[in-house]
Amino acid sequence: MKLAEALAARADTQRRVQQLQRRIANNARYQEGEPPTEDASALLAEAVEACAELEDLIRRINRTNASTRLGTGTVTDALARRDVLRIRHGLLTAAADAAAGKDGQGYGRQLRSELPYVSALDVRELREQADRVAREIREVDLAVQRVNWEAELAD
């Protein structure tokens, strides 16, 4: 199985566990004289089994990511890089929005006698930095996706 297939299976299993959890909650109690629509015990057993499958998939995915080379590091390194780049992009975008007056505080003056607000940051430069970081995120994403379809899932 390829890593990408395991990632899709993990997402499906996570959704299945969430759906089972909702179904269990809906059928865990019922009014006397009215049978529940589903057997909560059977649903719980199915959910526990799905959790075991999920644990196995996550373990194998993590092993594969840690051992699969990507550039000068591993897939795990690339995922960490991507996560930090996303945080950095959010930081730059929020700073640019605040400096431009798009943070909800409003920079308009009510009266001519009020002092105007002045930006402490170069909005254009922040937007350019954010664009460069966004491009880097896309590049890392593409590299990770490519490896996901090439790498075999570890045992």
C-alpha cells in the first residue's frame, strides 16, 4: 500500500469513528417501551475495532514519514517545515492586515482635529513576504504529495 492510500484510509477511519460516536450517543439511552434504532453495544464494539485500525494506520504512517527521505531530510521534517511556514504565513498576513487597518479597529478619523494613525510596518513588504512563504508552502506540499504516492507504507 502506498503512503497516500494509507493517508486516505486514515481519514476515512477517523470519519467512521466520529460517525459511530454520534450513533452511539443517539442510541445509548432510549425511552422505556421504545426500542433504540440501533444496538449501542454493537456500535461501541465496532468503534473500538475502528480505533484499533486507526492506531495501526497512524503508527505505520508515522514510521513511513520518519524513514522516507525527502530532499535533505525526511517527510517528517518536511511536514514540520510546512506547519511552521503556515504559522509564519498567518503571522505575516495578520501583521499586514493590522498595519493596513483591516483588523477591525478602523483607522478612519472622526474629526479633522484627531490625529491620524500611522502604520509601524511596511504593508507592501509584509504582503510580499507572505506571498513568498505561501509559494514555499505550495512547494513543500507538492513534494510531500509526490512522495506520498511513491513511498510504500512501512510495516
